[in-house]
Amino acid sequence: MLRLILIIIFFITLGCRNKNSDNIAVQNIIDKSIEVSGGNLYRTSNISFTFREVGYELDNSTGKKILRRIINKDSTTILDILAHNNFQRYINGTAVIVADSMATKYSNSINSVHYFAYLPFGLNDKAVNKKLLGETQIGDSQYYKVEVTFDEKGGGEDFDDIYIYWINKETFKPDYLAYEFNIDGGGTRFREAFNERIINGIRFVDYNNYKAAANISVYELEALFKIKELELLSTIRLEDIDVNPGNYN
């Protein structure tokens, strides 16, 4: 009986060591990816860009992140500000009341655009869980394949979404990503980064955005991409990018 208990303890200990080793490995991969893509400059720079004719701004000048969205329609300017999880809308400079349901919708939309623009920076947020799925090859390059899930607490409205990132083993840059979402009927997407440019030390890319013909698992998208069985849904481009470095804390 004692021998059986010792064997069980051995395998439990071995499993814990392997899990801890995997956690350290994937954290090192993400840390390196963030470092080569901009590192601490994400926290100390003010950034602005245009996406689909809408302006977006990241303001770090106060030491706390403030996100803005500027929509110009004819003679009307709509300014949305998201700061410390509080949403405020201004129309032509005047604050307006927004229903809680719409404020949540607008906040999620603003967060989503900024999140994708600054990847891989957000992958070290507190609510993020990372798992190394292994290694793979796409084209001529070798990749670390990293799964990202989210805690319900702090993970936002879409905490149950699943992401996969393909981190280039040579450059440590995320060249591909895929995600599975549940809102609006759910689905999956696969994104291929292109048009990389480094602006004042921060990496920005555009994406070819693909979808599958059928609603399949996010874990199946890589195989379909390799055999060109994904449909190009859209092209995602960031324009008029401006980065102003600072010395903010």
C-alpha cells in the first residue's frame, strides 16, 4: 500500500513539474514577443491611428490608459472616451447620456480595436491564461503555437472566447492569430499579418482576415489555411499611425 502511495505521489509531482515548466516556457515566449514588438513603449507612448475612417487614440500621458474614438459624420463629431472602465460620449463637444447597454457595446468595440492594434502587448493582462500547444510549421517558418483564454473576472464580456497565436521561433513576432467567438451567432476567424512597420519603436501590422466555409473549431483553422481552404473575408488596415514617445509612469 505504501509503495502504491509513493508511486502516485511521484507521478503527481512529475505532472506538476511539467506543468510549471510549460508555464515558464510560454511566459518567456510571450515576454520576448512583447519585447521585440515594442515592450514598455506601449505604456509610455501616446498612439493614434485611423481604422475604417474612424480615429482612435491611446493616451498614456496621465500615467493611466485612456482610450478615445473619434467619429466625424458631416457636421457632427462624436467623441467616445473610455477611461478606468468608465464610458463617456460627447457630441460636438457636449456630454450626452448613454444607456448602460449601449455604453457597454461601445466600450467593447473601442477595446477590441485597440486590443488588436497593439498585439501582442495585451497578452500579459491579469485575466489572460496562456498555454503552449506545441510547435508547428507554416510556409518556410517554424512557430510556437500558444492558446489564450480568459478568466471570467476581468476578462470582459467575451471572456469565453479562445485565441491561438503563432509566434515565429526566429523573430518572436506573432505572424498569425485565430480566434473563436460566441457573440452574434459565434464563429471563427484566422488572421494573417502583413505590411509590418515599426513606428518610433512599436510594431504595427495589417491583417488578411479569413473565415471557414463551415462553423468549425478554432483548432482546425491552421490546417485549412495551409491548403488554402479559408475564404478571405476582409482586409484590416491601420492608417495614419502616429506614435509620440514619452516618459510617463
